[in-house]
Amino acid sequence: MFQLSGLSFRYPDMDKSVLKQLHLSIGEGEFILLTGPSGCGKTTLLRLLTYVLRPNGTLAGEIFYKNQPIHLWSDKELTEEIGFISQYPEEQMVMPTVMQELVFGLENHGLSTAEMRKRVAELGHYFKIEDLLNKKTNALSGGEQQLVHLLSVLLLRPKVLILDEPTSQLDPVHATLVFQMLEQLHHDLGMTIIIAEHRYATLLRMCDRVFMLDEGTVCFTGNSREFLYQLAQSQDLRYDAYLPDIAHLYIKKTKQPVNNDIPLTVNEGRVWLKRVLPMGRRLQKPKQQIKQTEQIVSLNDVTFYHSKNEPSILNRLSLTVYKGDFYAIIGGNASGKTTLIEICLGIKKPKRGRLELFQQQLNKKTLERIGYLPQQPQAFFMYDTVEKEMQSMLNNNNEEIMIQMAKHFHIEHLLHQHPFDCSYGEMQRIVLACLLLRQPDLLFLDEPTKGLDPFAKDELGRYLTALHKKGLTIVMVSHDIDFVAQYSERVGLLFDGEITADGATKTILQDNSFYTTDINRAARGTALSHVLTVEEALQAWPEK
């Protein structure tokens, strides 16, 4: 289907090439997983494969599509053949309502009204989005935007589907649904699928081959187990972070790991753990006391809705965050998590209820003590270089602190680059570095791991933990349950407009079906039934 011969690419005003002499082929009907560190060239490669969406820069080498140089295909032919799902769904929305957005591409391709209605009905029923069809596109949550974007592309029935971080804004339930849909498209329709994804543990059992990019070249490739075995044998400790938790635990606790025995799924992990570990009795959930200190965030009976004719997004919600908390808010798409943060920041005003920050009503001085990472980091930037962005955040004009922060977040090589020329993960790190230069007392994070590779995510977690230990209060919205389990201390589950469960992280997440970790699901019925993370499993592993 695709053949790359000596493919290299360099962006304007950059000294180094993003892609360097790539030679690879992708067969018709293959399911390809593409992974690697943020900024390694994944998005660039995917856009070059569409060709219609190729970025500006210097291209060398050849891309063949169906044995023909891709530049010989017309744009119309390529848009009919190749569908592309961006990691920025909000940038793809062009129509005011969901229904209009879905049929926009179909109308441009000249389909009849009857055919359009049939296609929308078929996919709409599958994804259960009937309640979204008449909704305004600017009122959709990030996860809903991604689902609508995916559906609008699938309605065109492309031969190849290219996806760039399609689940970055989806909760665990909807992410699983998307992956299952991709598997069905692959098996039932023989569709060629090429997906770049950091949350790829579920995809490993589905894909035919994995390509891992690093510094513009393919560093590891093979089927899923071959890929994981290569990671395990690597001497570069960065790659440990790319091992899914169950595979990581198997490799750490098996004297001589066997390629074909590496568990890829929760069920395979459970079979292995029950074989090597003693049975464990069902443990009661630990009762951990919440340390109640000074109230930093207090919401009482807060209600919010867009209009009186629509259901309330938040419904008499009450929540208290104490000084020194690392509090995570989890819940499904469109449950109101981002709205909750926006109310705390004064971006949206509640229709009823009371909000206090630092035990006083919201005002200019309280806002100066707050840092906020929005779900779309592009909205943060105001200057034409990363260096200027960081300089604007310095309170004491001490540029040495800025350089140290840039090095800590591995963005020093980006200082003279325009923020919009950076990858999504790089933009996330730039915003976080800028926010922390202001030394806030309270930090709000809306999906902070979205777009981050596993190594960068671990680094972010360690850095947030260090800040938290120094007294920073952190409130985080996240779909990344593994990250929540490893780093947060308290969790609130937002459902039906209110916090329905609130407590210590282990208390809330243990024994759930979806809002828990793969390790916890796999270890049930063994001596490790209580653990949530690989680190906990390694520490609790029974000695022989």
C-alpha cells in the first residue's frame, strides 16, 4: 500500500531533519502501530502519508502509494482513498451542528440525501450518538469532538485510515470503544490502519506490526511481542517507560523472559500471575483518612447549564480541596470535568451555588496565585518564540531559572522555535514550564498527559510529585487512570453533574471494572489483588 524510500523531511529554519532516510513498507490491509517520543516525527510522517496535509518544508526521498509516486495522485483521489484523524479535532470542525458536520464531507463528494442518511444512521447507531446530532459543535466536549471527527471521516469509507492520537481526549470506556471499532474495521473490511498512539497497551493485541521512531529513524520494529522484547533488551532505560504495565511486570519478574510468552492482554496477564503467585483472598478496601487542613478550593451546591432548556452539566455539586492535596477528577466524556475547572477559574459563572478559593471569593489576587494548563495548550501562546513565552512569565527577570526549567522539561532546543511548530507533547511541556516559572500556590491541570509519550509522562509525574511535596496544591482532570493511580492522593468521580465518589486514590480505584489499572484487573484473585501500579506490584511481590 505504502512504500517509503529514503524519506527525509526538514522544517523551515530548522538545522536538523525531523525524518532521516526512512525505508519502510506497509502492506494492504495491515494494522500498523506507530509510537515513539514526542517530537520524534510521528505526526510529520502521518501527514506526509496523506500528502494532501503535508507540512511545509524540505522533502527528500520518495513515497509510493499503490506502487505509484504519491505526488502523481490528485488531491481529490487522495481524500477519497485516505482518511486522516487529527489529534486536534476542534481544528477540523467547520459546521455549526454535529449533523451538518457529519454530512459536510459527504455533500462535497456529491452523495445523495438517501445515501447520506443511511450512512449516518448506520454509524450513529453503532456509536450511540443520536443525542449529539442536533448539538452545537462549539458546545461539544473534547472527547465528543474527537468522536464526531472520527465519524465524519469514516462516513467517506476510505481505503486507508490514518489516526494521530485518536484517544487522547477520550475516557477509558470511549477509548476502548474506538479501539474495538478499529479492530472491526480491520478484520471485517480489510481496511489499512496506521495509528500513532501513546496509550497503546490495548492495541498490541490488534496490530500486525509496530514501528517505533526516535530522532527521525525507526529504532525498533516487529510484531507486538517482538517489539516488547526488543524494548526489554535495550540498554536505554528510557524505553522501560514504553513497556505496558503487565508486560513490564512479566519481564521484571521472569528470569528468562520468552518472546512468545509476553502477556499482551489483561487475561493473559491474569493467567500468568495465577500460575506464578499464590492465591489471595479478597481484601477489604483500605480506609484512608483524608487530611483536612486549610480549604483551598470550596464549591457548595454549584449548578451550571448553558441554557434552561438543556440538562444541567453540574448539578448541586459540592467539593473541597485542602492545602497540599493532589486531587484528581475522573469521569466520562462530557461529564463536566473541564466545566468544573473553568468555574473555579472564573471562566464560567455558576448559575447557583458558591465558590471560594483560598477561603475568599474569586478575585484578581486569588487568580494570581493560580496556574492553569488548558486542555488545548495552543490557547496559551502569545509570542512567536518559546523563549519569549517563558520570559513573559518571569517575575524576577532571572533568566538562569528559565534555562534550568527549559532543561528540566527538555525544551531548551526549542527556545528559538515558534510554539506552533512544536509537537503537541512539546507544547504541553512548554506550557507547564511557563506556568511553574510563576511559582503558583494552586495548579489546575486539564488532561496534562495528553500528547505526552510514556517517558515524558513519567518525568512529569515525578516533577509534579516533587512540587506537591514542597506544598503545591494540585487539582487535575484526567482520563489517564494509570497516571492518576500512580501520582494522585485523592480522587473524585464526576457523574450526573456531581461528585458521586470522593476518597483516597486506592479506595476509589481498587476493584473497578473500567476506572482502574490493567495491573489491578490482572492481579485479582492473587496475592497482589490490592495493587494498582507496577511499582506497588514489585514491592509487594511475595518472596519465595
